Amino acid sequence: MAKLKKYNGFLKLFVIFLTLFLIFSCSNKYYNLTKVEGKQLPVTEKDSQTPEIENFIKPYRDHINKDLDNVLAYCPETLDKSTGKWQTSIGNLMADICFQKGNQVFKSREKKDIDLCFLNHGGIRAILPEGNITTRTAFEIMPFENNLVVLALKGGQIPEMTSYIIKEKKPHPLAGMTFTISKDNTAKNIQIQGKPLETNKTYYVATNDYLANGGDSMNFFLKAVQKYDLDYKLRNVLIDYFKEVDTIPVPKDIRIKEE
């Protein structure tokens, strides 16, 4: 009888041990990362010409190139952002296009009109060449994903904009506003839509989302009382405009004068 009790005790211990073993063996295991190894695999010209890869890529490349090379309009002369002290033909054209196309959307949605457009000189990344203008041209000029936005600014902030232009000494794209740089390097005779600036009036200014957030130190845009995102990429603004015109006009009007 004593041997049987001893055997039963051993059996209980074995069952407990086996149960614990099964529980821990079935529990989640956690691993810690101790080492990461990598290897560079160069893609050479030879590799890219592997028939299997080329045959796979070619239909997609051909389709994209066909879309990009689709002729949309004609430009009578080359427009370059490097020709001009206070304004350039391509800059004025960019501002005019954004003003016109943006106003169509803004007026439809908000029942209001854009008063002026102000962009940055550095945002123009290529020339507008003489000859046929394609979708690819729009991508080259505006490769970024920036959206067109409209900011409601009090008239008191407009002189900050003109001071910025004078200080920067760059031909930033401008439409809807004109002014004269006096001999003391300040702006005078500021006119918006052909009318003298009213400091208490609210003006609706078209720009891109990067600048609207204070990009390029345009901090005056941060003082906007309201912001409207048109959800309209500047690149698509250009493409839509090119589709609508046969021959692209070259702006020749003077928007910023010096005494």
C-alpha cells in the first residue's frame, strides 16, 4: 500500500510537470532583433536590358511616353525664368494661368473671386520651349505635388508681400497686382485689379500650399484669416490650360516698375 501511495505521488508530479511543459511550449515566443545584414545589388545598363525585364516594362513605358508626348499647345517663343529682374514672361504666365484656372474653381465653390496670385520664382523648374508643348512639358516645369490654395488676407498684409519681393530681388510670379519701387526701396502706388490698395479690405490671394504654410519665409501668408485648398495640383492647372489654348500668349505687360 505504501508503494502504491508513493507511485501515485510520483504520477501526480509527472502530470503537473507535463502540463507545465505543454503550457510553456505552446505560449507565444518573443524574439529580439540582434543583427541586420544587407547587400547592394547594382542595376546596371546590362541588367536593365535583360529581355525578360525589358519585355515586362516596355508596354508600360510606351503607354506613359505616349501620354507625356501628347501635343497640347504651341508656344511662339522660349520663355525662361532667368531673363528679367523683377518679372519674367514665364513667371507672369504661370501666375496668370493659376489666377485664371484657380478662379474658375474658387468662384464655383465659394461664389467669390480671386484678387491676385503670388508664387515663388524657385518653383518654376524648367523653361517653356518654343514649339509644341506637351504634357511632359508641364511635368518638367512643375514636377512637385503642390496644390493651388486661396488665402484670405487683410489689405494690411499686402505691403508685407511687396516688401518681401523688394528684399528678395527675384522675379516672383505675380498677377492681379502692380506697384512701383520707389528710390528709398519701398513699394508705392500698390494697385490690385487696377484699384488702389485698401488696408481694411479682405483680398483673396492664390498661391501654392508650400508657400501658404510659410515656405520660402513667406510668413505673411501665415496671417491669413481663412484658407481654401482647391485640391488642384499646379501641374494639372498647367495641363488643363494648355489643352484649352492653341497658341500660348506671351505676357509683355509691366507689373513692377522702378522709379
